[in-house]
Amino acid sequence: MASVASRWARLARSPLCRWTRGPSATFSTAAQRSTGDECSSDDPPSPDEPGHSLALRNLQHRAVKLEAEVRDLTERYQRALADSETVRRRTQKFVEDAKLFGIQSFCRDLVEVADILEKASDSIAGEATPGDQKSALEKVSEGLALLEAKLQSVFAKHGLQKMAPIGGKYDPYDHEIICHVPAEGVQPGTVTLVTQDGYKLHGRTIRHAQVGVAVESQE
């Protein structure tokens, strides 16, 4: 019995047993560590594995979806730019119109003054009185004529102009028919008489001219 125990003791102390235990333990530990690394690895599957084709299809689907979203956002952005440009142009047009036509009511009131001055000038110039009275009236007439010319120049400075429709064609946007006159030597529809002058502010009619229009005589 003692000989068997001593024999096992010598075997355990032998180099062969130490070599077998050392490398085996080392290899076993390295194998476990390698196996654990492989199990915890995040590397994607190889192209030959079934999981790779599924992941590729998912990526392609996401890419198509993102492209569609990008196109939709691009179209919305372009529409928003177009709408903002339209709003900007309209706002700019409103501002310009406000600058040009802000004095429209003022000009309409001044037109009445111009009518009075013109009528007074015509009535004084038509009077024929002898002596100094005639000379005074002539001076008054000249002063009123100068005043009327000055007033018309102020109108023109601010874009207000008097129409001159006589001899032209009737235009319902500029003229208001007051009467019809026989077409003697003129074409029907021609303006031959003006009872009240019309005015335009920067090309826009603010008061229609009251006119008489030539028509064919009914016999």
C-alpha cells in the first residue's frame, strides 16, 4: 500500500504530469476566453449567412423611405419659398399703391377748386366792358389764368392730370355720357363736348369726364 502511494507521488512530481496540467489549463482558459469573445462580438454576419440579406433589405427599405421623405420636404420647401415670394410681391405692390394713391381724396377736393377757377376765368374773359373796368377785368382774368396754370402744374407734379377727351373715342372707363350730339363730320362714338373735366392720378381715373358723344342722326 505504501509503495503504491509513493509511486503516485513520484508520478505527480514528474515533468510529464506538470506539462500536461499547465498547457491544458492554459489552453482551456484561452479557449474559454476566445469562446466568450466570439459570443460577445458585435461584428455583422458574413455575406453568406441568412441574417446578412435580411439586414441588407432593411437598410435598402430605410434608404428608400428616407429618399421619399427628402423629396417631400424639398417640395414643401420650394412651395413655401414660392408662397413667401408671392406674399412679398403683393405686400410691395400694396405699399407702392399706398404711396401713389394716398392723396387721392385730397386731389379730388382740389379738382373742385380747379373747376371754380376755370369757370371764373372764362366768365371774366368773356365780358366786354369799356374803360378802366375792362382793363381791371383783363388783369383779373390774367391773374386767374396764371393761378389756374399754377394749380395744374401742382397737379402734374403729384401725378394728377386733366383729361383731354375731345376728338377721341368714348371710353367708359374714363368718360361719362351726359348727352348725345349729331355726328356732323365726325365718326359716331367720338367725344365732341365736355361739360366737366375728368382727372387721372398716376394713370388711374379718379373722376370721369362728363362728355357728349356723337351719334348718327335719326331721320
